[in-house]
Amino acid sequence: MRIGVLTAGGDCPGLNAVIRSVVHRAVTNFGDEVIGFEDGYAGLLDGRYRTLDLNAVSGILARGGTILGSSRLQRDRLREACENAQDMAREFGIDALIPIGGEGTLTAARMLSDAGLPVVGVPKTIDNDISSTDRTFGFDTAVGVATEAMDRLKTTAESHQRVMVVEVMGRHAGWIALESGMAAGAHGICLPERPFDPADVVAMVEERFARGKKFAVICVAEGAHPAEGTMDYGHGEIDQFGHERFQGIGTALAYELERRLGKEAKPVILGHVQRGGTPTAYDRVLATRFGWHAVEAAHRGDFGRMTALRGTDVLMVPLAEAVTELKTVPKDRMDEAESVF
């Protein structure tokens, strides 16, 4: 069997662990040939690929990023790929394609599968917002990075009696903000799933200062937004990939708090530091398991599906099921977090 693998969308800790696992399982156990398409679906369309043998993946388990490169595909090029899906499979001689990516990548994978390409997907996102899987690799690393940042910011906030507003990633789902905020003991968490009233945040900070706790750390997801009419904050433009360009809720909220409180409030935007660097042990193991099961599925002919973690088991679920809706933070998890502020 000849297996193609690619990484697409935003980078994520653990991508190289999947690539390594696919190569080891395919080459060592089945005698397969594995090729890696460069820069995501763009490499598939342009015919840019290289052979991946055991030497090519040596030493990459703990490395962040992706050795294959990644990119986002514009919609017109995706349509081109779907129209030529079966021709591409014949041209490259691939019997299976394993795309590793998030919601956009898996949506494209489903379209290619429907067009006749033999596809087995592997879910990836630091946002942990893909339905049908309990966890995605990269999320644990991102939560750890954000937690450590807030642990450090607490000490400087307390020293200078400041309010720190820490913005973490999470466009439509606030999983990183929820779990890192809880782990760091943040004094407030703002999620995309629940519009917030800045007056409530102001009241919380004032109550802390009145008790002699003259600092606060607020964790906000990048997609969080104020309730209508509570604060001046606009929606951003839509980019060429269909994503909203956020206006910087961390900076806007810090400005609003400083204006209302008369106290220093500093925004800290963690940004892409959450995507980079060495994956945690948990993410390395999960990514390795996903790669192993993807190769197994390809040899069973179990196409049009993706790997998913259910409890402690890795199962195969339909791609259609995985991309129907995003997995957002449910009310009971928000209530848990509120109880420990």
C-alpha cells in the first residue's frame, strides 16, 4: 500500500508525533510506502511530496510544528481538488490519504472522500472543539502553556496591584480559557459561549480589592464578546478563509476595566506561543495512538472516517459526524468553573 499524509490548517504540538507513528506502523508492520505532501492540501494539488521512511521521522517525536509544513486552502482551490480527487489518487499512486487537521481540514477531507478519494482523517486542534472526540492532541500543551503564563502573571499583578487580562486562543469554543483559567486559579473567565457583562467583572475586581486582595487575573478566550449594549466592541472582517478577524477582546476589556476602575489593567495576548514548542507527554501519546489507528483503518478499507478518543479507547467515527457541529463548552462545565472563582 502507498499512503499519503499531510498536515493542514494551524500548526499544533503533536503533529510530528502523528507523522512518525504513521510511518512506523505502515513501514515496519505492513511494508508500506509513505509519502508526505508538503504544505497541506496545496502540496497535494501542486504535486509536491517526498518519501517518508524511518530515517525521515527519526527524532521528531518531541518536536513542535510539522516537518511537512502547513497551509490553509482557499475555497476555489478546494473545489479544484474535489473535482480532480480520483485523478490525483491515480497520479500519485496513493491507496489512502491521511490528512491531519482541524475542523476546516476535516471538512475538506470529507469533501474529498465524497469525491472518491480514500481518506482516513486524524483530528488536530489546540481548541479541542471537534465533536465526536473527547480530546484532540495539542490541547493539553496549550492549556499547560496558558496555565504557566497565568501563574507567572499572578506574581507581577500582585506586586503592582494590577489587573491582568490574559487572552488565550479559542474562536468559537472556550476550552483553553476554561481549563487553563481553572488550573491557574483565575479570578474570572470569559468564554465565547456566554456573552459577559463588563460590569460583573468590575464588581468582582472591586470586591477583591475591598477584601485586601489587590490584584486580579482575568482569562478571556479570543472569541469571547460582551453582551449587547454593555461595552463598545465591534465584529471584525471575514478573511479569505471564512474566519473572522477578531478585534482583540483582551486589549478592549483591559482598557474598559482601567477606565471604569481607575486602576491599572494590562492586556497579555498569548497568541501563537500556545501553538509552538514541545508537546506534552499526553499529547505525544494521543498523537501516536491516532497515527497507529489511522494506518490500521486504511488497511481495513475503513475510509471516510477519522480517529476519535472515547474514554480511553481510540475508535473510528464518520467524518460527516465529526464536522457537523463544533464541540463547545456546556453549561455544567461553566457552572463548575464559576464555583471556584
